[in-house]
Amino acid sequence: MKENDISGMIIGAAIEVHRQLGPGLLESVYQQCLAKELDLQGIQCKCEVPVRAEYKGLEFDVAYRMDMLVEDIVAVELKVAENILRVHESQLLSYLKLSGLKLGLLLNFNEPVLKHGIKRVVNNL
């Protein structure tokens, strides 16, 4: 499967979680529920994935932690925020660049309708 196929599945699973739970819970709750929903659909997902970084020979084994990595090709960053900010997009883009991934989804579960809280972030796609 390709990035766009997987992202569609992630969005569908996230919408199902949001339908069941509504907005405003903790990110950790949405993360666990989304991981469960993806698992129920047979989609592989890892949570709190370490992201390495390197600078001129200086290596950081765990520079960041990506909220979710789906099928090893799509990064997912979860938020429960009033609005998605530019800094949230920059954070996800940094994860993509450091990990070599091409596509990430920023999902803000604090929206009354989840589709208004979805942002695709690409890295050389």
C-alpha cells in the first residue's frame, strides 16, 4: 500500500474514534483508541516511536517521539488543541525529515467535526 491509501484508512479510523468519543479528551486516550481501531482493521501501528537525529557526528538516539507510525510509512501526530498551529505542522515536518518519511497526518481531536482538524504534511512527496 502507498502513503495515500494508508492515510485514507487512518482518517477513517480517526473519524470512527471521534464519532464514539467526541472532542476534548486527552491525547493519550485518542492515541490508544486510534491504535485499537487501526488494529481492529488489520492496520499495523506503533505508538511513541523514537525519532533519531544527527548533527555533524553528534547523534541523538531519541531526539523526539512520534505519536504514531502506521504501516511504517505514515507519521501521525495527535493534538487536542483550540487550533492547529504552524508550530504543530513544523513539528510533524521535522519528524518526517528526520525519519525519511514522506507523509504525515496532524489530527486535532478537539474539533466538533474531525474533518476540520485534519492536516496533511508532506516531505518531498
